[in-house]
Amino acid sequence: MWLILYVCLFLSCNYISVALMASSGTCKLQGHFTLNGMYKDGDFLIGGLFEVQYLKAFPELSFRMEPKLPHCELFYMTSFQQAQTMVFAINEINNNPNLLPNITLGYQIYDNCLRLGVAFRGATALVSGTEETVSDLNCKGPPPVIGIIGDPGSTHSIAISSVLGLFRLPMISFYATCSCLSDRKKYPSFFRTIPSDAFQVRAMVQILRHFGWIWVGLLYSNNDYGIYAAQSFHKEMQLFGHCVAFSEILPNVNNPIDIQRIMGVIQASTARVLVVFSPSSLLIPLMEEVVLQNMTGRQWIASESWATSPMFRTPRFQPFLGGTLAIAIRRGEIQGLQDFLLHLRPNTDQRNNMLRIFWENMFGCSFEIESKEKDGKQLKKVCTGQEDLSITKTPYTDVSGLRASYNVYKAVYALAHALHDLMQCEKGRGPFSGNSCANMSNLKPWQLVHYLQKVNFTTGFGDHVSFDKNGDALAIYDVLNWQPSSDGAIWFHKIGVVSEGAETGMVLMLDEDLIYWNFEIKKPPRSVCSESCPPGTRRATKKGLPFCCFDCLPCGDGEISNTTNAIECTACKDEFWSNPDKDQCVPKEVEFLSYEDPLGISLTTASLLGLCFCAVVLVVFAYHRKTPIVRANNSELSFLLLLSLKLCFLCVLLFIGQPQLWTCQLRHAVFGISFVLCISSILVKTMVVIAVFKSSRPEGKGAMKWFEAAQQKCTVLVLTALQIVICAVWLSTASPTPHKNNQYIRSKIVYECAIGSVAGFSMLLGYIGLLAAVSFLLAFLARNLPDNFNEAKFITFSMLIFCAVWIAFVPAYVSSPGKYAVAVEIFAILASSFGLLLAIFAPKCYIILLHPERNTKKAIMGRETQNK
């Protein structure tokens, strides 16, 4: 189509050039388009292109004969009202002494019949003028038209403006919304009094966001208006994280197969909200099918092209389209317009044949006398031209919702104000080269474009009119709701306004209490692919589906999401952990072996019980200190052993409770020193037992001189002092300190004592182990020594228990997490302490308390005497 248009334009230019050269200084129109229109002469003419009728079939172009003139059918009363609004505005301006004084505006209006070919012919006729011949080749005087109001169609405006832009002839559309027309490089002289589709799309997405509709279907017409709007809609939806469930193109012709397929897509989809960018004429076949299949339960969102269409106001569509939300051109009021429309009268001027066509369609009559009878029968009544318009009720006479007509009114006034400002230019202070002003006798279209770009005025209704750098009008729309009327039809109720400003941005104001919802619940429907993920979960997109379709996965341990539809879960900081709902981080539980803990209570009880046992044994031994069984093998070592065992039981208390610096430093030191004192006492006792029995033999009579009481005490002190040195070096170089450990259990902080130096701790345990091993070895060697009460046997047994406990301690300690590692160490201390206490002192207490008759020197030495 574009190629054909440009080829025609090129051939026309060449043909005109040839004619100019051959006509000896006179230009003559090579052809004349017969178009329906309206005309009025004036000092300056304003052109107009409107969609008044519809051309069903364009005449065939065979290129062998002159094309037949197109015959337009149907008649759109709404569009004719828009054309008459232009006439009214021009008449109002001519009667206004403050605007264009001493200047009379005229008009030349053509019908484009909703066809690009007819619209282009009309635009060409407007640019060429109405004069048959032109003898002034200097082209002085005003242009045929100073500007064009229209075309209402985006596709038509794109084609026409791309040509008119070459001559910088201003064109102001009142209905073309394609965002592509904002491109100033392609369309330098195009303006419009209706917002761009880019704003309309943003306004629609704002409404979708307001009601939480993130999963919608899209239907659009197969033309520039629909295609560009759909592209912008996809981008805007993606920008805000919304999804288009499906996107279908409405056929340009009523194709039942395509309509059935689109219906199938709509019904199969889970989307309950449908957005439609299409003229009402292309939407009718689909809506007819909606009624036929009784498809309800859908929320329709209408673009401005069908937002106020009278075709869908009938009761037939109300059950299906009731509740529709529509973006509509801002409604205005024009004082005096209705009276002007009602006083319209046709005339016989062929240039005003559109009036005659309107009259015939309005009253069902004909001005053609010969057509009134056929075979003596009356076909149509004759139009008199005096019929009363006030008794009619059509969209033509309805001025209650002036929207497109109001845009026409503003467009005419914009041209008039631009021309007025041009005429007010002071000589020497003009905006053009050399500070010159425009010459009214030789007006150039581009000069008017300059002033049109800067136009700024307010209508009688109070609306501000100006254009931005792209020629777009101020961005504002009414938001309508299709509500049932008393007669069962649909009426359009304004429920809000959406506007956009440089400072305020997009502003949506809705009165939700006024909205009629065509659903049983009488509330906005939900239209989502997947329900929102609550806090504590994250979204996981389903494979092969848009990102609005997702599963909700719970956050992992230690992660949270405190917002709805979180994309990722956020990890908590080191000292925090997720709560059970995974929606907030809470301080981690600090774990240590406390006195309130059941395990801590049990171990404390066992420690105190062991301490009491030691005290009881100490009392028993002290009371019977002069008896042979107590005095045997140095009673002082027995008391020292009991004292060390008491320290072993007491050191357990340092392991329980919240770790502090002093408890961490003391617990292992006291434990190590106490056990060395205990084991060294046992070791010395074992050595004394061996020495006593060796001294009873002739070859070992001098053995006891090395194990006098002083030497025994000194040996114990030396062995213990060595452990004290180990502890002192350890504490001074790498002292144990309290430490919050996050590694054992991620959900808790284990408050423990870090040993500081592994080598120091190993030396402490290794030294204890060495003494225990030596004691066990000596006791084992002395187990068969003759004695009625051989203590070496019990020492062997006690050391066996001690070594078994501490050998088992190492793997158990390493594998136990948190406070249980401390519990294992305490258990090892208690088990070994009880083992030593019971194995060494229980047999003696048994004799002292239950068999005192055996607590004699004779009884103890009896076995030896027998052996002799």
C-alpha cells in the first residue's frame, strides 16, 4: 500500500511538471476527486477529514480505464456531529471580536469513508485547492488550507502526515492515538488533541495494578492503532512484572473460523480480565459470538476507540459487557452546540452534499424526485429540508457526552490561536530569520507550525490546551464504568480520572464505591495465574510458562521473606535465625549447659552427690583414723586422695552455666590439677604397697627408706606441681575464652569455652593419661601380692575404670555437638571420680562399718602369717 501511494504521488508530480511546461505559464488541475463534503469560503480555509460514511468495497483498479467513483454507504451520526462541531467552532471564532479580528475563517470538509484511499484523495484535494487553474506561478497568497483537522484514524494519519510533513502543513488529529505519531522526525507537522496510546497503555496498566490484575488477556485490531498499542502494552506489563496470558489479533473481516478460535483461547485461559484495543466495528463479530455462546464471568477493559461506542449500549449486550471499565476521551461541554446542531438545514450547493446525505439518512427521505416513485409505487418520501431535527433522538443530537467532538473543538481553536499569535507579531521582533514576521499575503505552512507548537489557551469548559515537543496533548482520560440503566441497556458512568504530568507523574483517581461489578460477589474478580506467595516463601517460575505462573516454595532454614511474592529468600545475619513462619529473623537461641537445663540439673545433682559421698567417707575415715585399715598405706595419702576427689566433683560446677572468662580459665586448670593430685596420690599409694611387700623380703629390706611419709608427700607435690606448670604456661600463652560458635548447629549459637591452645589441652590430658597408665601398670603388677586386704587389686580395678572412661571420652567428646560435648566431659569426670571413690574406698568403708571385726591388724596380716 505504501509503495503504491508513493508511486502514485511520484507519477502525479511528474505529470503536473509536464503540464506546467506545456501550458505556457498556466497550471491546471489534471483531475478532480468527487468527494462528499461541506464547504464555506473565507480569508483562510481549514481543512477537515472525518469518518462520516463507510465504503464497503473499493472500486476495482484495472489501470485500463478511469476508476469509478467510490460509493460510500452507511452513515455515522456521531462522526457527522464531530464534523458539525468543527463548523460550529469556526462560526464561533468568526463571531468572536477578540480572536482573529477582521479575519473570516472558512472550511473545506471531506468524508474519508473509513478508507485510506479516499482519505488520501481528500487530503490531496485539500492541499491542491479548489481552483481549476492557477496562473500565478509564484504561488503568492495564502495556501489552499492553513491546516487540516483530522484524520481520526491512526493508519490514515500516518500515511497523510508523512506526505504533508514534507511541506510542513499542520495536521491536528482529534482521534489518532498511535504512539508512533509522536516521532517528530517522521511527522514534523503532526499534532493531536487526544493523548497518545503510550499514555493510554500506561493508564490501563495503572488500573490493572490498582485492582491486582496481573494475568490478563489481550485482543487488538490488525492495524497501526492496535499493533502499536499491543506492543506498548506488552512492554509496560513486563515493566511492572505483570503477564499477558494470551495475545490475539481481531480479523479485519468477519471470519467465523478466526472468531471461533479466539473464543476458544479466551475460554481456555484462566485470565478473567480482557484488554481490547480495537475500533468497535472490528469488535462486533467477537461480541456477537460472546452473546451466542453466553460467555460471562469476564472483566472487559475498553480502549478509548470503543469506550463510548453506542453499538454496545443495547440490552442485548448488558449481561456480558456490564461492568466494563473503559479509558475514554475526556468529556467536555460546548455551550450553544446543541442549538446549532438542531438548526442545521441542507442546501443545493454540491460542495455541501454531505448535508443532503445526512438529511436523507436522518429522516428516511430523498432529495431526488425521480427516485420517489417506481412503477407508480412510492419508494421514499421527498425531503423538504424543513423537517424538524428537535424531534429526533440520535447520537447526532446527543451532546451529553462530548468527547471526540470536544477534541475537534479544541483542534479548531488551536489553529485559530496559532494564526492569531502569528498575526500579532511585531515587525522586527519576529521569531524567524532576521527577526522577521510571517507575511499574511504569502503565508507559509511551516510558519504556522512554529506558532502552533507554542499555542497555549483555556477552553470555555476550563480545560488547558497546549502541545508538548512531540505535538501531543496534555495526558488526561476519564475512566468509565458500563452500568445497567433502568431500561436494561448500558449507560456510561464516570468513576474517575487518570492523568500524567511532568511533576506529578501518573495519577489515578477512582471512586470505587461507584463501580458496578458484573459478578455474583459484586467485587473485583481475581485474575492471576498463580496465587500470591505469602511471606516465608519465594516464587519459583514454572517451566515453559510466563513468570506470573509460579510455585511457592518455603524458604530454607536460616532464610526469610517478609514480603508477598518474594523472588528470593534473604539469609539472616550470623547471630539471627528464621522463625517457624520464615517471615522474620529472630535472635538465635544461645545454647549452653545451664543449671536450669534438665541435663545440667542431673549432672549438678550427681556432682553434689559425689561430693557428699566424699564427705561421708572423709568423716568415716577421720573417725576411724586410728584403726588398722585406715592407717595402712599412709592414712595421709587417703585423706589427700579424698580431698582431690572432692575437688574433682567440685570442678564439675565450673563446666555448668554461661561461660565466662574466669570459668573458662579455671575449669580445665582445676580439672587437670585435681585429677593429677588424685592420680599421683594413687600412684604413690601403689608404690608404697609394692615397697611394703618388697621390704618384707630379705632382698628388699631397704626399700621403705625411699618411701617414708615425707617422700610420699614430696612425690605427690612434685607430680602435681608439674601439672600446675603446664596449666600456667597454657593460661598465659593461649588462655581459654568464651566463644559463640555457629558451626555446630546453624539454628543456635553454642556458647562454649574455646580451649585456646590444642597443644596445651593435649598436654594436660596427656599428663593425666601418663600418670594413670603408670598407676594402672604398677597396680596390675602388684595385684597378686600376699595380703588379706591387698589394696593393689582395688587400685587396679579403679584405674581400669578410669582409663576406660577417658579412652571412651575422646571419640564421644569429638562427636558431640554444643552443650552435649560439655556434658560428655562432665560425665567422664564424674564417672572416673565415682569409679575411683567406689573402687578404692567402698571396700574399706564396708569393713569399717559392717565388719569391724576384720578391722584389726591380725585380720589384715593373717594371710601373711599363714603363709609363713
